[in-house]
Amino acid sequence: MTPNSSSASSAPSRRSFLASTAVAAAAVAGGMPLLTACGGSDGGSKDGTTSGKDAKKILPTFVAQNVVTPDIPSKNGSAVGFTSKLSLADLKTSVPEKLGKGSTVKIMSPFWGSPPKSSNPYYKAMNELIGADIVWQNQDGNTYDEKLGAVLASSNMPDVVVIPSWNMGGKIPSAIISKMADLGPYLSGDKVKEYPNLAALPTDAWRYSIFGGKLRGLPQPSPTVPGIVPFYRKDIFDKEGYELPTSADEFLALAKDITNAKAKVWACDDMKWTAFNSFGVLSGSEKPLGWNLVDGKLIYRVETDEYLEALEWTRKLYAAGVVHPDAKAQNQGDAGLRFTSGEVLMYNQNISDWWGKMAEQATQNKKFRIAGMDIFGHDGGDPQLWAASPAGIFAFINKKASKAVIHDVLAAANVAAAPYGTKEYMLTQYGVEGTHYTVKDGMPIKTDKGNQEVVNAYVMLSLPAPTIAHPDFPDIAKEQVEWQQRMGAFTKKSSFFGMQVTEPARYTNLSNDFEQLEDDIVRGRKKISDMQQAISDWKSQGGDKLRDWYKKLLDDNGSQG
């Protein structure tokens, strides 16, 4: 079950795409052993990795939870899928007794939308089940990085701080290592068995939660298959007889055919992230996935021909006038709203929007139908896709927290990580029956109160091993999982797949300006030559030295690709 997602901005960006994964069901990471990075001690940051035997000593023991058998098993790194009718009368119990000891726990977490009141019935029910008083200090997800830096630098840090991977720039990793608790004494090895749902999380996600040589993060497992889907209005495509494109040229030709500015219909919104996938550009969502060893040489994503070609193709879409003008202006309106209103027929967003938009439009436009097109290779062949990291959001516990508080945070995370088909999963994802959802034909249907209150809270502490299940739209769950499986067949792991790397401080801001320059180039405000100059500057200002640092990291620990 995927709660509603919300786009963090009108113009697609790394943050807006990743923000929606905060509430998205995800895919199980591949079973390949991973390296982790960030060696060091509690006293500070040390560049390097924690891998092999050292990591094995830290990791929790994996104990599978076989509560429910999925209708669609995982394949090619996909989520497991549930498409059969959910029997609410037969829900299992994965937390037979309260594990919490009654502590008050303050948690700072990003929130997209309007946070509910702290005394709402969802929070009360969850806290009663957990056995602790969880107090949420919700902060605007769009400006979370600004708040985060100040809070981590202060002496008055809350008990728990949720940190998405896209907010881990600058000094944040060093703050994590110096200020966050080592969870090894509570979770390493068989200790995790006190929290069975946490023991069932993928080992890859735990391995990616090692910071500074210690297990510091509670992970929110995420897919390693691509999470950004090129969506289209299937209802309108079917009505007009539009055929799905299978190459970059076909997409542009179709876009020109669709666009009718006088009728206020444009083919698409910003498609930069689909372009990166179509042209096979290395992942740019987080470090170090933008690096890869090619023919013995270590390259960064911006140095590749594919990167410039993807920008040039996206620029052609804007130049042809097939992109909605609000997308060109940036930060105006909402891409999802333009899609549901029919002003654009194609846009790209996190896979969670597949269900989110269907659920949203179910009572507003019964003819509405969203679907995801397969990512095409730009030349009409198979795409070359790159695996993402096995976790994208982490909850960290304050080093100053008492043992009782740490225990109660883990108890809360254990509830949030309950698998599909359990009472705990139902409460975490849907809230209280009669208040947050009603049951119709055996299916739980969120009420307005449910949509307002049961969102962006306890799921930020943890999630179960990635699962997709929508009792109200089982066909959407099937389409999502099958899309992941098809795209997973073309997904490759780069040399640094699964490494949790903290770059030396002198390099942390080196690549910060590329995303804005990308957006300026595709919109015609800058030229490709400006990017070529920026790449040259990047090399001379530290990029080449950073390459040497990564090469040593690879030499010492081996490639994962």
C-alpha cells in the first residue's frame, strides 16, 4: 500500500522526485553483497569504507518474516506484489505485545503538505500500539535542508532526526558520525531478534546504514530498479489513438502531434529525468552512484557523451514548444495537477504517483487512467539503466538519548516495519477503521481525515521489505510491479553500487551547481558549451583529485558493478 505522494515542486528536480519516495512502496534490493563506506570512530569523520568482515560484525542477523505469500514474487529487483482481495478479518499479528516502555520521543522529520494536529487519533492509536509517546516535529520537506543544518549544529537536538539521502550534503555526514548513536549494541547480530520486523529488513539496506564504521541509521528500504516513471494519460492516448514512442525521435514527433497550445494542451512537462534514463546516464540522485569504472578509467556522470546528449534532447523538447510553459518557467504550479487536468499528457515522477493519481482522481474523473510507458533506449534499442541505492531515507537517534528512548524508537520502527497482511501494517498505512478509512466490499477506503492524518509520519522511521499492494486498485499494483520487473531486466549496478560514501569535506560542494545549470540549458537559458566549460572547471577545481580518491577507494575494496 502506498500512501499518497506529493510533488515537492512544480519543476522536476532531484529533491521532488526523491521526496515522493518517502511515502512510496519500494522494490527489494538485489541479493548481491554490498560494500559500505564511512570508516571512522564516534569522535569524527574519517574517509574510507567499512566492508567485508568488519561490516559483517556490525550487521543485524536477517530473519525472514513469512506472514503472507505475495501474489507476485520479486523478480529483477522488483517489489513483491499483492493483487488478491485483502481479508481484513484474517490479518496476522507481527507485534504480539507492546515493546515500548513509555518514553516520550521527539522526532524531527520532513513533511510535504499540511501537518496534522499533534493530538490526532492516528498518532494516538499508533503510540498506544507502540507503547511510547512519539511527538512529531514536522518540518517543511521543501526547505528541510536549511532547517536540518541548524538543528544538527545546535545543542538542543531532538531524540530522532530523519535525514533523506538527498539532504546529506556538506557537513551533514560528519554531524551524523559525531552526533548520532551507535545502534550496534541494540541491533547487531542476533540482538535484532528482539525486533522481528526489523530483523526481516533486507541486509543491503542495513549495510547502507553504516556511517562512520557504526550502524547508525534505521533504513527505509528502497528499490534499486529505477523509480522515475514516464507517465502518460492512457485514457486520452486510447481515445486519440496515440502510439507509445520507442525512441527519442519518436517521442519528439509524438509530442509535436499532441501539442495544441491554443487548446491549452501540451505534450509533456519537464522530461529531463526520463532523458537521463533513456540515454543511459549514470544515476545522479546521490553519491557515489555517479561514478563508474569504464574500460579501466573512472568517470563521473557529467563527463559522458550520454549526459550531454540527454540535455540536448531535452532542450529540443523545450525549443519545439511541446513542454508546458509553466514547466519552462519553473516553480509555477504543479506538474501533477497539469497532468490530471489534461494540460499535459506525459510527465515523469516517482512510481508512487501511479497509485496516488488514480486514488486522487477516482471520485473526480472516473474516465481518468494513468499508465507508465517503458523507458526506451534513445536510439530505439534496449535502455541502459543504473541501479539506485538500497535505502533512501534514514532515522538517526541522538547520541545523548537514554537507553530507554533508544529502545522505544526501535519499538516504534519495529511497528512501522510490519509486513503486509498484518494488523500493524494496516494501522500504520491506513489508520483507524471508521475514522481514517471505511470498508467497502471488503476493501479499505481512505476518508478525507485519513488522507490528512495518515501520511509522512511513522513510515519515516522504517518500512517493511519493499512491497506494493493496493486493495482499492489491485490492477495498479500489478502494473507497477510488472513495470519494475521489465525495467529491472535492463538495470545494471555501477562500480560503487551500495557504498555509503562520505566524500572528503573539501569536495562536498564541488558538484552543487550542475543541477541548476542542467535546468538552465534545457530551457534555453544557457548553452551546451556552458556545461562543457563547467565540466572543465570541475576537473581543474578538484574533480580530477576526487577521481583519484574514488579510484583508491575502488582499488582497496573492489568493484560492485
